[in-house]
Amino acid sequence: MAHQSIWRRAKDELGLTTLLNSPRDVHLLLLTRCIRMFAYGSSTLILAIYFAALGHSDTKIGLFMTLTLVGDVAISLLLTLVADRLGRRKILVAGGLLMALSGVVFASFESYWILLAAAVVGVISPSGNEIGPFRAVEESTLAHLTDAKTRSDVFAFYVVVGTLGAAAGSLTCGWLTQSLISAGWTEVSSYRVVFWVYAIAGLTKAGITLLLSEACEAPKPTAVSADGGDEQQAFLPTQPTTPATPPPKKSTSLLAQISPSSRLILLKLCGLFFFDSLASGMVPNSLVAFYMERKFALPQGKLGTIIAIAGIMSSIGNIFASAIAKRIGLVKTMVFTHLPSAILLALVPLPPSVIITVIILVARASLSSMDQAPRSAFLSAVVLPNERTAVMGIVNTIKTMSQSSGPLLTGSLAQSGNFWIAFVVAGTLKAGYDVGMLTMFVSMRLEGDKSKGGEVEGERHELREASQGHEGRLSFDDLSSDEDAGDHRNLAASNKTRP
């Protein structure tokens, strides 16, 4: 009995109970995320090395990654803004097909400009991290399918399956290319096999997305009658009815989809995320692998193993992120795990030994992504449900825009023999982001955020900004109860005062 009790408590703490009891759509979304990140992990390991093998300079490699991310900004912003209107599943399927298209082009052509066009229009991840419209749409859908109490658990596993998938992709790619080269294949031809695998992964992801149910789509607002009540069938046929007023047409303007109070929070977050993402763009996994290969002359198999071990340790760390967040809160979890990883990142160039460098990289990986699940839960908590897709799309767009200039900076530094400076600058920027996050948001009390002792903070909380010039704004408790009951009425109808 004691063992059963311990196991049950461990399942609850790690979020396994939540995961097992989640809807089928949640499991399918996690599976597609794992497949997608497997593809990203496999291509990231050899992307910079592939371009170097084709004879392109470090500056051109950095430019390629920058322009790829810029193209992703435009496509992702467009698709996430229309996702709720066109259908989330359609957008995810389209993204999978774009992945497949990019993989086929990379496996078939060598021209720098053709590959660049395929990367800009399609979906190729130069960093091994998320790219394309997927994350914003998926996170918005997961927030819609879960309630506030279980959301951090689901987001934690969303991150875990992603890092595990990327680790598996790096490991598979590294040893596959090394085996092919040992068997007599040229470097370039062995790398092309990886891109065929990438294309197959994109098609598989698109196919699984077709299995998602209607529940993944954005809730449709109900019509509102002139007296402010929901439109309903009259009980008596002779009872006079009030003509229904259709919901107001949704503006296509970006900011029009977000309430004034949420815009203030969004502005602060985007300012902080800009510096964090710029740092991430300077040292993506593809350039880390390139740095290790150049400094220590490591073969692809060993490189893949190092990146995979780092990914596995990152997954293990992410499993505990949700449990930590329940104890100390979302913001503190984000900062206290991310700040040490920023310091370790700045130390990467110092050791002359490959073993010590690998230890630093793995230690950093164990902590670096523990902030992702709490950050997603934090974003879901500070905006209204009907704003989530747009807000997450904007946040991911800002992050990608700032990230896009990073590879170009690192490419220029590498070309001049100062590759190591990129790691120091990136670590410093990330540390600054953590300090800013702690300063601005540590005192904000959120629905669903738990402190020591497990009590929910903000049970009666309503953001102070919401009361300033935004009459009728729902409190976080109202939002939570509406979601739990599956009641996704139009915001105007929800806020009307009934007699």
C-alpha cells in the first residue's frame, strides 16, 4: 500500500496522471510534436556542416539561417493570425506539407539560392527549435483542451516530447551519416538522406493531424440577443422572440484581436523575449555542432551523440519543471532554472578539453529549457482565451525576428576567427532577460500558479491593468470556470449583467 501511495503521488507530481487522463487530441498533438522535433533534430545537426561541404563561407551560412528565420516570421504570422478562422487543423496540415516540400528540395538541389528559397517559403529549422506556425497553434489548442490546474503538466510534457524527439533525431542523423560515409558515400550524398527522412516526417505529421477532432478548433461565438441574453429556443411557440444580433465581425487587425490590458503585458514580454531569442539565435544547435566540429574535429556520430545526450538531459529536467512550478510559482521556476544555464552558456568556449566542454553543454541543456512549460502556462494565464492564438503567434513572431539576426552575427564572428565571442554575448543577454523577468513579473499573482504549500495564488485575482479602461473584463477565476465547464461564449455575452 505504501508503494502504491508513493507511486500515485509521484504520478501526480510529475503530471503523469494528467497526461493519462488527457483527451485523445492532446496525445495526438504531442505525437506530432515529437515527430516534427525528430525531423528538426536530424536536420539541425548537419545543416551548417552541409553548407560548408557545399563550399559556402561562414558568412553565407549565417546569412542563410537569418533569411530562413525572416521568412518564417512572415509565414508564421500570417498563418497564426488566420488559424482560428480558417481552422487550426488545416493550418497544421499545411505546415506539415511545407516541411515535406522543404525536405524534398534540400535532398534534390545544391544551389544556395534554391535551398534558400525552399527554406524561406517552406519549413526548415536552422536552430533545432520550433519554427513555422506549429507552436502557437498547438499551444493555443492545448490551452483550450485543458484547464488551468492541469495546463502546466500538459505543457511540460509538450516540451519533454519535443526535446526527446530532437535528441532522437540528432542521434539517428549522426550515426546514419557516419555509417553511410564509412560505407563509401560522399559527405553531401549522406546528408541528403537526412533530408529525405525530413520530408517523410513532414508527411507523417500532416497525416496524423488529420486524425484530430473538431474539439481542437477555436470555439465559435454564439449569437447574442438584443436584450443581452444568449439566443435560445422559446419554450412556448406563441412567446414573442427578440431577433438575434449576430456577433460583431472580427477585425483582421493584429492588435484589434487583443484587449488593451493584454497589450501592456504583451509589450513587456516581447521586450524581454527579444533579447533572450537574439541570444538563442546566436548559438543554435546547428552552430554549436559546427563549433564543436571545427574546434575538436569531431565526427558526425559523436556530435550526434553529444547533442542527443544534451537533449535527453533537457527532457529529464523538463519532467520536473511542472512540479517545481507548483511549489514556487511559474515566474520563479522560469528564472531560477534559466539563469544558471545562461551562465554555463557563457563558459562554453573556455575549456580546452572536449570532455569538459561536453559536461558544460550537457549541464546547460539540463536547465535551459525548464522554463518553456512554465512560460507557456504563464502566457496562457495572462491573456484571455480568445486572445491566446494571436498572442502566442505574436510572441513567437517577435522571438523569431530577434532570433533571425543571431546567426548572421555569429557567422561574421566565426569568419573573423572569433566564434567564441558568440557564446559569451549570448550568455550575457540571457542572464539579462532572466533579471528583467524576475523584476517585472515575480509579484504578479496568477490563476493556476501555485506557491509553497500548494495553495492557488490569485483565487480572487484580477489583473490590475484590466480595471483601467476595460470595463467588464473577466477575472481569471471566471475564465477558469468557463473553460472547465466547456462554456466558450462570446466575451461580450459573458460580461453582460443579467437582471
